[in-house]
Amino acid sequence: MGVKGTALPVLSVLGIIVVVWYLGAVWLNSTWVYDQAERAGTTVSFGEMVGQTMAQERPLLPPPHQVAAELWKGVAGQAVTSKRSLVYHGFVTFKGTMMGFALGIVLGVALAMSIVRFRVMDMSVMPWAIISQTIPIVALAPMILVVANQIGVQDRDVPKAIIAAYLSFFPVLVSMVKGLRSPDQMQLDLLRTYGASETQTFLKLRLPASMPYFFASLKVAIAASLIGTIVGELPTGAIEGLGARMLIGSQFGEPLIMWAALFAAAILAGLLILGVGVVERFARARMGVPA
């Protein structure tokens, strides 16, 4: 399937979403229009109502063009060092995301290697790793922040990184366990016949076999890490980061700020996933594996 064949379904779904979004904006924002008309003792036609729902200062559901305008103002209409710039806040969130992502990779890979190598780790650690993901992160995040403050951690990025790592390590762990165990018994027996050690078997067979699983998990983990960072920004009373911008927009009744920050986070997530894809292609080329 060519690029045109791929783009058409995507654009069709996008068009449907935009249409439904506009219809929802008219429906939800019309309440305010009719209420104001009733207070003034006047009536509004359907066309006037639709026009007013598209240009409210504090709409219940901002239409796409208002969100796009606010997003553009936050990205290109401010200096990148300004506290109103979404680029500035996006970089703050990006730092926490990458710290948590790196920590999650290290933790996930280390646990996966030990689980595959030692049966006792598989029996003891794996069930707890699965259970850990049943704890709601919105309940766990404030606890992590309180503990970090109690032990004297001043850097706000550290608790955010821990929360991000908590969400990102699990997909890496599960995928790496699956990947490291993917070689079949005939391949393992062949290396034993050649007198390969456990280390050589790991480096020459298990690790290369796990790479497709590893990079697939990274795309999930980087998105989970971003979510964890944003969640970590919400209960801290922070004034920096995309999560803080969403919270400020919600607290001060500025839905456009909240929606613009939300879409900025979505764009950041897309860019991070694309970055993982670039690294994956580079690694595959270095290993001689077809993309």
C-alpha cells in the first residue's frame, strides 16, 4: 500500500473526528448562548447561535479552530523562554519524561535479564511486577511526592521521573522477557554443542532476538513515561510543565489553555515515538536486520 493509500483512511477518520468535534462544540456551547439571550429578553436564530458558539471566550468545548489558534499562540507567539510559551513548558515535561524513560528502561531490562536467567526471580518478582500495575497512578503519585519531600529531595524532576519510570518499566519488562525467551530450544542446544557459555548465548542469540520486542516496547514506554510525568506535575502545585498548564487552565476557568496544553502533550508524544522509530531503524541497520 502506497503513501496515498495509507493517508486516505487516516484523513477520513480525522475528518470525521473534526466534524463530530464541531457538532459537540455547537451542542455544549449553545446552552450559554440561549441563557444569555433569555437573560437579555431576546431571541437568537440558529445561525446566530452557531456563530456565537464558535467564538466564546470560555467555551465548555472549544471548537478545533480556537484550540489551534491558542496552540499556535503558545508555540510561535511567545519567546521560548517565556513562562507562557508551550515550548518552554514542553521542554520541562520533556526533561522529566526522558529521565523516567531512561530509568524505566534500565529497571525493565535488568529485571527481565534476571527473570530469564534465574527461575527464583521469575517465581517471585514477575507476579509483583504485574500486581504493581494495578495500583492507580493518580493515587500513587501524591505518595511518591510526599516521601520525596520528607527525605529532602528538592529537585521536582526526581519524583516526576520516578512516577514516569513506574509506568514505563512494565512494557519494557514484559517485552524483554518475551524477547529473551524467543529463541527455540534447537538454537539453544546448537550453541551448547559449540561450547558457548551463558554469556555468549545471551550476547549472540538471546539479545539480538529480543531487539524487535524491545523497540516495540519502547514506543509504548515513552508514551507511558510522558503520561507519568504529566500526572506527576498535577498534584505538586507546579507552575512549569504541560501538566501544570492543564491544571492552571482548569483552576482558572481557561479551557483554551487546558486544551492547547493537552494537544501540545499529544504532539510531544508523537515526536518522541517518531524519535524511537528513528533509533530503531538505525539500530536495525547496524545489526544488519531488515526494517
